[in-house]
Amino acid sequence: MKAERMSKIKEIVSLSMRKDGWTPMSTIGLKLIAKGIDIKDDGFDKLKPFFESLSEYFVIGIDEQSRLPLVKCCDMASTTSVSNIKKNTKCNKVEMIHLTQWANINQKSAIETLKNMALPERWTYSVEDENYPSPILAKYLKWTFVKLMKEDKILYSNDYASFNTGLVDKFYKPIYAVFDKNKLNKQPWHFIDFCVAGSSTVAARKLTDNFSDLPERALYIQNYDDVIYDTSLPVDVNWEHIILENIDRMPTELLRQVCFGSFDVLDPSQINDNDKARYYDELRNVLESNPMRLSIISSMMGMAVETAKHRVAWNYKTAIPVYYPTDDSVHLILPLALNINEPEEISIALVMTKTPSGRYRAVTIFTLDMAYSNARLVTKPSSDWLIAESINSL
């Protein structure tokens, strides 16, 4: 990240700081946008994972009373903490590097090439967007690269680099991405092409001429027992935290029913990007101001979890493994049906992690498009509830 941009972010965090040295993330979304900083440019749609990716510069905390996220500049990390703050004091992670930062690559063209080369599957949701073709594949390539970087599986030899995409062609041969040194642009590498080893393309010759050992694919699952949901284990959920922290992922119809007469709940597609932070802050305040509303939503989500557990007992494939880039780990997701009028319709997915003590803890919720794209990193979902063509991502 450019020093000027980082300086602006630090300034905004510092100017919004409370007396205890911490800044509530909910107070800085609009301020970042006003300064021309859109976290979507860095591949994020929420502030917490954005700041977690910059943990060399920022400390992340949780207000134990409100359970809402806080942030502090690392050069303020020595500020005396108070008892109601739970913080991560480490400021030593390497900044997350994305493929477009690492290499000069025409992503739209590259994704189309990869789609045509790979074993056929659906890479779009129910509604195709001509301005954003193959969104599932785009996210797959983006986060696969991040995972490979973390695992140090990008190979370098002479003036070339390569990685294993994790995809295969129609003969189930691995597809590799091949790069050479970039002499013209700011990125250190330049994308040549995708290829399979042994083919007659330029990229394939560069691959086998320069690499005796070919790149390995990303490894997501260390222990297969961890991706089978055990319905006998207890589940711990802080529903208030889950709901308020992820208010923008909650089902619109559910929020309309609970907030009827007190707040005009809009469909997310109707909200201007510049107004989203303010809108969701207002919606969050409406829920916080009336504990009964939160209690109703929590009860409905709790019942949905019990139904999901029954469903897992009937078919273990109901619980789907997903990769969660924020903490570089694999979790399981459960389907939550929250539509009173359509009781079989899945609204969102609950992300679960198994604790060392042998319990499950709810981490967050995913919209269905998030759930599918994160699941696809691990493997193509084989599920009766998470189906790409049935998901509306708009």
C-alpha cells in the first residue's frame, strides 16, 4: 500500500479516537470514503478484515460490553488499555499481497482463459453480470493466490515464476499460471498464460524448462475429521455480536418484520455505496435501542441452528467446509432458514469453528454468495442447499 494512502488511514483512525486510545470501526467507514479510500479496492467489503490484513500497522480490539470491533494505530499500542477491551497486541503480520499487486495481469481476459481451459463448471450465480463475468472464478483465483503466498508455494526459477491454480483440465491435469519478470510496470511479475505441463504452448515450455519440480496446489484440509460436523457437540453463539457485527449480511425480509414501523429496511441493491455505512449504523442503532428486536432475531436464528443440526444428522454433507482468509483457516458452515413465509428457503450460512475444548463456536455469518465462493476454494460444493445457479448475488 502506498505511504500516502496509509497516512490518510492512520489520520482518520487517530482523529476518531476515544479517550482510551481506541477507535470504534463503526465511526470511520464514511470518513474513509470521504477521503477517497474504498476498501473494496483492496478486496474487502468489511472494515475488520481490512484492518486485520494491515496488522503491521494497526491493533484490533473488541469492546467487551458492546462486542463491536475497535482499531488503534500500532504506534499507539502502548496506550494503557482498560478492562473492557480485549485486544490483539501483535503488529508483526506481513501485509496481504494480492495477485494484481504482484503481477501485471489483465484479470478479465485471464479469467476467461482459465474458465475455458478448466474442467467445465458454473462460475456465475443466478443472474449474470456482463460487467463482472465469472465472479466465482474471479474470487477463487484471487484467494487461491493469497493462500499460496501464505504457504510459500509460489515457485521462482531464473526469470520466471509459477503457481498451481488448483484447477484441472478435462483430462484432470493440473493447470498452472506462468509469469516472467516485469520490465515495464510497477508489479514485479508479468502474466504469460495458463497451461498444463507437456502441452505445446509457450507457457508450458517455460514451465517445464525452468521448473524441475512443478508447483503444488494450496492445502486447506489438514485433518478430515475437522470437516465432518459432530452434532453431539455443544454450540456457543453470541447472537448479539453476530447480528450487529454483520448487519449488512442479515436477510432483508427478517429485518423488515422485526423493524416494522420503526425503520425503513431497504433492499441492499437500493442503497447507494456512499450511504451504506450511515444506513447500516442507523439500522444497528435501531436494533440496539430495543433489546426485544435483538431477542426475536436471536431466537429465530437459534431455532434455525437446531434445524440445521437435524439436517446434518440426516445428511453429513449439509455442513460444508469453507476457507476463511481472515484467519487462514477452514471452518464449517450450516444453512439457516429464516424466512417465515418460505421455511425451506436458506437465507444465510452460519460459520462454525471447533474449539480446543471440543465445542463449536459461531464465528460469523455469510451471505450465500460469500458461502459459495469461500467453499469453492476448498472444493466444488456438493450440496442440496448451496447451489450457484440458485444464488442471487445482486
